[in-house]
Amino acid sequence: MLSDEEGDEPAASDDGGVDEFPEIDAGSDSDDPEEEYDEGEGEKESEDEEEVDEEEEEESGSDDDIHPFPRPKTVISDITKQPKRVYPEIEPDYDSDSSTEDDPNRIGNVPLHWYDDMPHIGYDMNGKKIFRPARGDELDKFLETVEDPKSWMSAFDKSLQMDKPLTAEELDIIRRLQAGEVPDASYDPYEPTVEWFTSKQEQMPLSAAPEPKRRWVPSKWEKKKVMKIVRAIRQGRIVPSKPKSTQPQFYSIWNEPADSQHPAPLPAPKPPLPTNAESYNPPEEYLPTEEERKEWEAQDKEDRERNFLPQKYSALRLVPAYDQFIQERFSRQLDLYLAPRVQRAKLQLDPDSLVPKLPSPSSLRPFPSYRALSFAHANGRARCVSVSPDGAWAVSGDEGGVVSLWEVLVGREVKRWTFGAKVGSVEWCPRTDVNFFVVGVEDHLHFVVPPNLPPSVFAATQSLLAPATLPPAPATPSPVKWVSSSTSSLDEPILTIHLPTLSGLPGQLTWHRRGDYLASVSNREGQGSVWIHQLSRRHSQAPFKKVKGSIQMVLFHPTRPDFFVATQRYVRVYNLAEQKLLKTLMPGIKWISSMDVHPSGEHLIVGGYDRKLCWFDLELSDKPYKNLRYHTKAIRSLHFHPTYPLFASSSDDGTIQVFHARVYNDLMTDPLIVPLKILRGHDIKDGLGVLQVRWCRGQPWLVSAGADGKVAVWCS
């Protein structure tokens, strides 16, 4: 029976024996604080303790004989409050396996020369430095070998920097290596062979299992592998190695056998046979005189008739060695190497037949051929000119700010306007129901109405440019201002467009074919250089927010809503309706100066300051279809005739080139471009020639404005 106090503690033996930890009984948690114990269970536990004590005593007597390791101690854990076994700490100097190792240096496999300049040679297992042992000089080493008879049985250990004695086994290995024997003394090279696989053929198989199916069924994996290789050979990804050529490295190229399909190669050229001049004793007439000798020496080697001069010797033994022998042999080898081996049929062609046959200019008339009229500006260069849609009137402007209106047929000046700044461009409106032209001066566009107009045309023009009721203002305001004139006098512009400040001189004006949109290009770089003005809404807008490069010219497409923009190097084509870039033309010109589009809209000509003229087929490619170089200086202006198959180009060389340019409706037929006439009549002033040319609608007449201040009319 256990008392109440003994029942509260777990049963344990006196010598440290530990029983299993008792499981927690959830049913014992009751409201009654008193615990009940079974007397039978208490007696059973006391008997178990006595048995454990006896077993521990028997084991304690036999521990020293059976277990060589230290005995553990049983202590109570501070965390779990349960007994646990604790072994004594290991002392590395005596009990550790590392004490038996010979190498205390633990630096590993690193170069030992890293420690040459340091006082230590490495680190031990505890991380402490191993200092370099003191060593004597060569004399001390010699004395040690004399005094110590076993010094030859030691070797220098690099890791410890000291001599280490060798064991008998190591000495025996060294002796065997020096004698060329096997280092292992226990190895017997003549031991009997062990037959791991018998050579006797057995009658019965080792296994009675049936033969597997894979012995006679083809492998699917190998089939896939083979088919993969076959497929690669069919596709040409695996090419068999070429057979080695049986032809020797050096062979005679003239000794190839003739083929039945091809003619035999030509024989090697033979050297010329020697003549009397090459004799060592030539006749007197073959010997050169002193003048002939000097003349031969003065000539070049290629111009000499012979490579030598004949000389006369009395005997063959007196003939010296030929000094040109090596050079002649080398020339002979070149003749053999470069000589043709196959006789080819030579085509007898007339060079003139290779030139394309162009029609005669006389069959392509009419075209302008002479200067019929001339009108002079007294204030400076005539920079711009424009012709009315009916071809009866022409307007021109100079750098002095004077704009003159004159008749094309007689060359009489009808009206003159004077502006306060340089005139950069003039352009007549293409509409036939109204009649006016635009003059571009510094930061302004002036709309001018010519005199002597029919009343109906004048009224329509005045209602268009100065309507009684102005259209509503656009939603997005524009920095461009439209100002109508308060007076009805023809001496002043009826309408003026004020461009933004510092916009510069409008160098080009171009109309849309319907006459409602006008585009202006100023010499200012950036966004404000191009403006599109709409007359019906009296509104102006800049079509580009960001411009790549400096814009030189712009053009409207005659039939589609396309817009051509020429920068210094490229021509970009935009669709104004969809507001996107269609294509970029690359003419290859260093600086574009002018361009014009064909009335059909399918061809474009571009001129540059580098004298090049490029013809583009817009449906064919973004590269030029044809390049023309007829001018000797920079091209200034280009213009297609509205009705005739003609176009003209003017240049700083003072000439005007007139071309016949016929475009066919058949897409398979190339355009016919024929140079017709070179018109000369303008003088070159300050390096500038003809600045602008314009055709007269309905007539093959050409109007030109030059730097000499003259405006000329060229007729057929």
C-alpha cells in the first residue's frame, strides 16, 4: 500500500532507473480534490521497483567489462522536469579522433606561397595561428645530416615547414618506386587467374524462363530514331560527307581529257622561237647603234619592241648569264595562268545599238523653244512667278516687295502692288469662278484681287474673301488671325492672314485642286513652319505637332486626300483623312529643293541642290524609278504641265531643261522620258540662275523668273 504522499510522485528507482512517463487520464479531472488509489496497484508498483533495483545492480557490476565508453549520468531536466541521460564532455587532446591525426595545419588545399611573407604557416583546428618553426641555414642543415645518422630517413613537410621522419612502410614504398616495382608489398602479380566466367559451354540454360518478346520484335524507339534521321536526310539537314578528291594537288591544267559534250581546251600558248637577233654572234645589221641604244633605254618596258639588246660575242663560252631569265620565266608562268582555255564566241555588237531608241524631238512637238517676251523687275531678283488658271495673266514678285501683274500675250504690265517686305512667293487660286492670287511676305499672307474682272466674278470673289456674315468661330482657337480690309479698293489686299510672330518668310504657297485649302511653308524650323488655311471657314491649323527635320516643300495630291511633305533628305506621304503616315520616299538627295506631282497623281519628281532629279513611281517603290542629271548646278524649281506631257526644271546654271514625259495607262509600260530642249536666256547673278518656272494652262508656253530680275515667256 502506498501512502497519499507517495502516490503524488512518480515511481523511480534509487540508482537512476527511469520508468515511462505516465499517460494523463482525462477521467481523473473531477470536482473532488481527494484522489483515490488502488491498493493492488501500489503493491504491484513496489514489486516492480525491487525488480528494477536488482537488475541495475547486476548491470552495474558488468559495465566495466562490456562497455568501454564513459557511463552517462541521469539528471532532472529543467524544462521537462523529467530525468535524462547526460554524457561527460569529450576532451579533444585525449579522447577525440582528431588527436591521432598527424597534420595540425587546417588551411586546406591552398597555395602555401601565400604565407611566405607571414610569421605563421596556417591555422589549427581551433583557428589559432601555427607559427613558422625556426630553421637554420644550409650549414646547419649539413651539420644535422652529419650528426644525426637518421636524417636521411626524414622528408620536408611543406604544410608544417619542418622535417618529418618517415615510417618503415613509407621507406619501403620509396624503395619500390625507385626499383620500378609495385608500391604495394602485398600485391602478387603472378597469382593464379580467377575465372569469373567459365569457358566451358553448358548444355542446359541457366534459366528456364521463356525468351522475352523484345528479342525478335523490332524496337519502336529505334524506329523513331531512324525515321528522324531519314527525315533530316530528305530535308537536307544532314549532308553526307563529300568523297575525297583523287586529283593530285599539283597537276597540269592543259592536260585534261576532252569531254564529248564540251570542246577540247585550247592548247597552251607557245613561246616565240628565237631569231637572229638572239644569237650570240648576230649579223652586223642586227646590232643597235648608239642612238638606238639610248632610245631603247629611254622607253618604258611596255613600249619596247624587244626585252633585250642584241650583243655580239666571239665565242659561246664568253656569253654571260642572262640577267632577265627569272623575269621572263615569271612572265611565262603568268601567260600560262591567264591564257584562255576555252574558246568563246564573241558577240559583234554595235555600241549604238545598246542605247535605247528615243523618238526625235521634232516628232514630240509642241514644246517651248525660244523666248518670246521678257519683263524686267528693277528692284532686285524675281523670286517667284505664277500664271492664272486661264493662262492669260501672270504675276511675279521680287525681293524689293514689288508684285507686278502683266499680260502673257503682249508682256504689258497692268498693275503693280508694293509691300513693305520681301516677297517670298505668289500663287494664283486654281478656281475658275473666282479670280485672285496670294502674296506671301514676312509673317503675312495677302489676298489680292486683280483689276478688270467681270462683275459676276468680282462679286463671287468678294463674297468669298470678305463675306458679309462671318462663319462661326472654330472650337479650337488658332494663333493665326484673319483680317478683312475695310476698303473696297483694288490697291490694297482684300484679306490678310497674320501668321504667328517670327514665323518667317513664306517660301512656298500651294493650293488644293478645289481651291478651298491653301498650305504655306515658312523658313522657320519646327511646328509652326507649315500651316493649312481653309477659306470657307476662315480657319488655320498646323497639321504637325512634331516635325522630323526641316520642311522644304509641301504638296496636295491631285485626286486623293494625301499630303506630300519634303524634308532635307526624305519625302513623307500622309493621309489627311485618316491622319497617318502612308510611306516614306528615299530619293537619295543630300538636300531637297523642289518637287511636283504629276496630274494623274501616280508619279512624283524631286529635285535637289546636288543637281539630281529623281522620278518616283508611287505605286512601284519608295526608291526612285529613274535618276536624271542634266544640270551642272543646283536645281531650283520643277513643274509638270497640267495638260501636255511636258515638265521643266530650272537651275542655278542659268538654263531651263524641257522634257517630254508621257505616262501610259497601261501599268506594264514604263513612262517615256525624253529630253527636248535647253532654254538659255537668263543671266547668272550672285551664283543664282532661274529661280522658278510655271507652265501656262492650255498652251505649251513656259514662264520663268530669274535672279537677274527678268521674267520671260518661252513659246513654241
